[in-house]
Amino acid sequence: MYKSLKDFTEFLESKGELIRITEFVDPVLEIAEITDRVSKQPDGGKAILFENTGTAFPVITNMFGSQKRMLYALGVESYEEIEHYFTNIIGEFTTERHSLMEKLKILPQLKEASDWFPTKFKGDAPCQEVILFKPELGRLPILQCWPDDGGRFITLPMVHTEDPDTGKRNLGMYRMQVFSEETTGMHWHRHKTGARHFAACKTNQFPVAITLGGDPVYTYAATAPLPEGIDEYLLAGFLRNKAVELTECLTQPLKVPADCDFVIEGYIERNENLVEEGPFGDHTGYYSLKDLYPLLHITCISHKKDAIYPATLVGVPPQEDKYMALATERIFLTPIKFAMVPEMKDMHLPEEGCGHNLAFISIKKSYPGEAIKVAHALWGAGQMMFNKIMVVVDEDVDVRDREAVLDAISENYVPKRDTHFSRGPLDVLDHAAPSCGFGGKMLIDATRKLAEEGGNSASLNSDSSKAISFTHDPDKSEGLITVILDKEIDKNDDYTALWQWGANCDPIRDSRFIESRLVMDARSKRNGQGVREWPEIASSSAETIKAVDEKWQVLGIGELIPSPSRRFLKR
């Protein structure tokens, strides 16, 4: 659909969804600060094309940062189009067929699916119009996003690896810190497929190829929660109803889309020591701390002549990734229901939860304990294994209506009876977990209770029971769930308070029952409180805020948008 990032950029501009900035803006801190201000506007603001970056390449940010732009990227009018298609095709492939005629009816679907598999590009690949066999990362406008970041980071890399045993390709997205003109870090966590491919490598050098840009559907596919072994370019082919055309890399035995804007080829030495990477202001809203990761040696960089460098900003929500997560929860609802949770009616991952910390689930409940069964099924499902706090409600509750969810908690949830704790994998970036990547989980069962669950007894909650309350006073307990916040966090700002609840709380370590209430400590935990090193909130500096304020009038964006980081500046 889109032949390049330039093609997509021009399309967004034709729809009034793009801002062009011709004034010089520094990729170090300034691009991120402007992007943070724009992306936090109602409905995500607009995509931004920074044309003067001090390099030969413009930078685009926030290109997925609204529901409208996300749908444009996927090439659909609504997520229902994809949902309905998934429902229909799964139904066709799983229906029992008896007669020959019934079996023949599935042939068109089989033919259509065969058209989605990647094919070989014929001719000279556009992504190799310019070739740098002496790689120089300094030619690219790579961003430093936050003042305490370890350096510049490539934030939208599509990382290609192959399973050494099966040859199956994986496309993942792992940030890359720049160390020199020819080396970067490779920040893949040990549960990621790329890391497993590397662990299985039996040769001295493990080949890796990184692409940037091209059809925006590639970027989305790299983030999608596909089962291991399913080619992400098959998903891209499904979404485009057209095969992705791949070309051979120049210095590594891998294939990449021929229409990408940039290709970075390299390898990781199997026996080389890991290198210290980070810190990095991450999607949790906090800095992820320094840690050890593999070192990538770059052997070649190639690009289109009119290449645009894509970047994203992550940090305190909301950010661009909010809309990518919304697409994922809608697109993959049907496959999850079919595969393991047929009673699930809807799923919503509130943006305040940064993808993993909060989940609202509605189910068609038929038997006692079903909410518990659903929670454990989802905690065993792909990336849902990282969820920390899950609220399950009945099918008649709209999980995207915050007040409806809170009303269900008020009406149906009795803390000591309906709070269920577990332990399991958590996001490696979860700084509140007692151990890296492992900690507590909590189910809040807000479904109507059957007789076996105590549903015959009169409600233990008063009519005025508040579902969740936020406080600074650990001796105050007002809601069924009372969350204690740091004093500098506005307890009346529900958005920030929910974010802090998910970010700073381990459900097992930080919970206690006081009388008929659940009290959870979501304060920062430092100074020998039995926790790991506690990071700072990722926010801009006073110097960067001032610099952007002073040049705002010449940027052509409109009225000054105050910096969202001001509330976190240390006075």
C-alpha cells in the first residue's frame, strides 16, 4: 500500500495529520521534548516531520500516535474489519466438513492465505540505492530522548534473526544504544525470540539485520504478539492482502523487505563479553537501569536516496505506543478467545498501565471460580504473562468505560474474598518487582458472585463504597482498594495515580488487608526498603524545556504547548 516512509508521510500530510518543521531541531533531547508535548495532546496530536536535523535525513515521530493514523498505517477503516475477517477465517478453518462440496468451499481461503507468504524481490532493491560498506552511524539522526539516557538510541528498529536450527525468521523490536560508528547494544530480554536464536547459535558470528521505515505495517508487525515460529511478514501480508517482497542482505545471510528506508547489517560475536547498556527512559515512564547485553558489530548500512528516519518516544504515558497497544488488543482478541479463553468477551489494557501493569477483562460467566480460571489462562498467554493487576468483570460491563468498571468493583468485589494473588513472570523493566522479571500478580474478581462464591449473602459493601481511592496518608483507608502515593503525586489526578499504582507496586509485597479493605503501597521504595535499585521518572531537563520554549514560535506548530515534564522537575 505504501512504498516507503516518504509515501506514508505524504499520505498523512494529505489528510491533515502531519506537521513539517523546517527550523533546525537537535536530535539530542530537543526532538524528543517537542514530540512529548505534541503526542500528549487530545487524540495524540499530529505526526511530526523534522526536516532540519543536522544530517542528510529528516526524522518522523508520532506517526502512529492517534487511532486515525494507526488505522491509516494498517490500511483499514476500523479495527472491526480485521476482527471480522479473523472471526470468519478461523470459523472456516475450524468448521467440521463432511461432504466433498463442503471441503471444496475452503479452497478460496487456502489460496488467499498462500498469497500472504513473503516472496523474493526481483531487481535492484530500493533499500540498497546507497551503500555504506564503511558504516558510520553518525550519518543518521539518531535521538537521545531523555537527559539521563546512556546516549543515543535507535528506538524503532526492526531486528531480523533466524533460528540456527530451523531457519525460521523472527522480526522483533529491541532498542539499540549507539556506542560507536560501528557498534550498538542489542537490548533483547531473555524471553525474546531474538535472544533465544542467539543462545542457540553454534557459529562464532550470529548474523543480524535491522531495518527502519518502509511500509509502516512492518513496524507494527515487529511489535505484534505472534506465537513463536509465525513469520511477522505473514501478518504483514495478511494485513495488506499482498506478499511482502524480500531482498538478500549485502553482508549477512538474511533477507529484509526491499522497500525499507534503511538497512543496518551486522553480527554478534558468540564468545564476546556482554557490554553495559543504558540507562534509558522507557515505556514504563521510568529509566530502565544499566544492564549487560550483546554488542552488535555493524558491517554495512544501506538506504534509499530519499530515506526518512523513523523514531518513537517512550516515557510517562500517554505516548505513541498507546495507539499501537490499542490496535493489538483489538486485532488479537479473536485469536486469544479462540485459542484459550472462549468465555472472554472483551479485553482492555488501560494506557496508564503502560501495556502490562493493568488489564480489564469481561467474561460470560457460567460457573464459580471462572474469573480465576480466566486470569491464570491469560497469565499463561504470550505477552499477557507480564500482566500485574487484572480486573475481571461480567460481559455486560464495557471494559473501556472506566466508571462502569469501577461500579462493578463497588458492587461485586469484597477485598478479602475476591482478591487473588499469584506469582509469575513480569516485564524485565518492572522496577517494582522484588526480583528482575519475577514478582507478584493480583486478580480483582469484580464479577457477580454465584451461590458457591458467597453470592447468597447480603453484600458486605455499603451503597456508597468507593472502588479505588488514592491517598498520601498510610493511616487513611477510604476505598475498597486504597492506594498510597508519593506526596508529590496529585492524589486527585486519577490518570497519574493509576500509572503510579501499576508502576510502583508489587501486589504481594505491597498489599495488606485492613479491616474490610485492601491497602496497597505505590510509593517509591528507596533507602534500604528491601527493594532493588529504584529508578527516576523519565522527564526532560529545565535547560531543554527552556531551549524549546525559546524556539517554539519559529517551529510553526501553533500556540506554545507547556512541557509535560515541568511537573516532575525537582524544585
